[in-house]
Amino acid sequence: MTQDQPSRLDRLETLLAEVGDVVLQNVEVTANHSAILTQLENSASRHDEALTRIEGALEQLTNRVDTLAAVTAQNNDRIEQILEYLFRERPNGRGGN
């Protein structure tokens, strides 16, 4: 071995230092990923809560629309009854024959 060539121990130490750097970088990346996953989980929970509220509001709205449709149908029936009554009635002497 010549003096210009690093010894086997020097090469191993260099390789070990490089591997250590990569491991530290991976630790940082993993910590960042964990933080991002926590944020995503929190966001997903908030979205689930919002969807639950929206579903409840839609159910209430559907019930109100159903009630309105039923009342409208009753009102239409009553209006038809009134119109039938009015058309059957004789004129009360104001105009007409």
C-alpha cells in the first residue's frame, strides 16, 4: 500500500461517517413525515366532523322539504275545494243573469 492510498481503516471510517450522515437525514425526514401525518390525521378528523354536521343539516333540510311538500299538497287540495264551491254557487245578484 502506498502513502497516497487511504488505509482500509480510513476508508471504513469515511464510509461509517457517510452512513451516519444518511441515518441522521433519515431521522429528520421521518420526524417530518410523522408531523405531516399527524396534521393530516387532524385534518381528516375535522373533515369527518364537518361531513357529519353537513349530513345532519341535509337530513333536517330533507325533513323540512318533505313537510313543506305535504303542507303544499294539503293547501292545493283546500284551494281546489274552495274553487269548486265558488264555481257551484249561484251568482248573488251582482251582475250576470
